[in-house]
Amino acid sequence: MTEVEVRPARAVCVPLPENMGSVQPGGGVCYRVELAWGRLRRGYLRAFRPAYVRRMVQLRQGDLQGAPHAILDPRDLKYCGNRCQASWPPEADRFGWRARLPVARWGWAELLLIGGLLWAVALGLAWLPAPFGLSALVPVALSALLLVFFRDPPRRVPVGAGLVVAPADGTVVEITHLDDDPFIAGAAVRIGIFLSILDVHINRAPTRARVIQLEYQPGQFINALRARSTVVNEALRIALEEDEPPYRRMVVRQISGAIARRIVCQLRPGQRIGRGAKFGMIKLGSRTELILPAKGLSVQVAEGAHVKAGTTVLARFEPADET
């Protein structure tokens, strides 16, 4: 008698936890400034642009239930797109061009506020007599580094059955075999990627999948190179299930570091995402882990390899036997 393999049932989506009130659950000063600006902007639109507000209401699609504040146009979804299902058709979004800029949208506040402060300091130092005026180059260099950090270059995603691409740029610092993972329901392989401050920090989906669950864990901010950081640091766990047979399960974990203090994830349970699609970032140095089922898996990288999100093939699954 041939042994029949019993595969786990299709995963059931779990509602978003209460501690994920926005796509950046850790908050932050720049985040609060942006929210305050949003309130001022909505007040201006209601007072001076009522025709625009009415037009946006007519063009809006989806449900506003769960949104923490008023949604007048697409800009209001930046930090709460995971809390509701509202959207606008691409042709109705006057601000769609922002997504095509080579800078992470989630970093604009940091670039304007921190970058502006650095340039103000540089201008002040430039007035000092020589050679002290040369110290103005330090904040200028830091502002340039900030721009480099928030860059968002386009990526060419490889096509092919069973491919799993890197969810983050950085150096592979861990490839560990696990006897059992509760969500995967079996043996698994964990691949850890360390992101330095010079790496691109946009996170991308490892494969085409459906979002099953998100879990946000507040925590510490120790160096992401230390093994203990995976346990005690602020982290966000994203449980995924492939969107086609054999519906393999996998987990992506965004982990903050000593400098990174803000995790961004715009996904919501039940959402479908394509391989290599952007879904968030970790601001200023961090770690990203990918946990994959071990069955039929061939890891394509070694520890020490430098990988690119959405481009580098981390692993490959052998074709599933559906007989």
C-alpha cells in the first residue's frame, strides 16, 4: 500500500492585532509629525477644496471600516492602508507618481525633517571662520547618507516555478535547519539576512502568496548581528501561504537593530502579494529572516553571500508531486 501524504489544511486568516494600529506600529517623532500634517491638510481640503473632496468620495473604492482617521484622498492611506480596504483607481490618484520615485515613500518625513535639520546645522557651521567652517561638511555628508539609506531602486524579479527571492538586501548571516515550525507544521530552514546602514532597506515578498497573520512584538534594539536580537528586539512576524498548490507556508520576520527603531509593513490579513512586490521596510540597520518548509527545498546561497531583495534567488522548491 502506498503511503498517502497528509498536507496541512489551507490556513485561516487571523485578524490584525490591536497593537498594529498603523503600518508603522512603533510610532516615532517623524511619524507623529506626519500625522499632524495630515490633520492640517484634511482641514484645508474641507475648508477650501470641497469640490475635490466630493470627487474623491465618488471615486473611492473599498471599505473605510477600521480606518483610524478620515480618508479624503490616497495620501491618507499611507500609514493606515493595513487597517481598511479603501483605494482609488490608478487614473484617479493624482499622487501615484510618488510611487515611481527612487526614494522610499515611508522615509520622506525623515528626509525632510532630519535632512532639513542637518542642512540648517551645515549652514550655521559654514559661517564659522576657517578652518572651523569645514566642519559643515559633516552634516552635509550625513544628509547624503540619509538619502542613500532611503533609496528605492527598481528591481527585476526572476520568473520561474518554485523560486523564492530574498525579502531584503544584505548579508546572509544564518542558515539554520529547524526540527519543527508551528506555522509551517514541519521541518523548516531559517535564513537570516543582516542589513547594514548602507543596504537598501525596502522589504519584498519572497514569492506570490496570501497574507495569513501579522504579529507585532515590541522589544529592545540591540545589535542585529547578535543572535539574541532575534528573540528580544522589536519584530514583526508575517505568516504567508503560497497562492497556488501545494500552498506552502512560510514566514518573514522584520527585526529592528541598534540603529533601526521603526518597522514598516503595509500588509493586511487576506491580502495577496506578488513575488518581489514591496511591502515595507526597516529604518536604519536591521535584520530580516525567512523561514521556509524544508521539504523539497534547495537553498541557493551560502552564509556570507550578499543578496538583493526581489532579485536574488535564495532557494528553490522542487516541483510538487500532485499524484
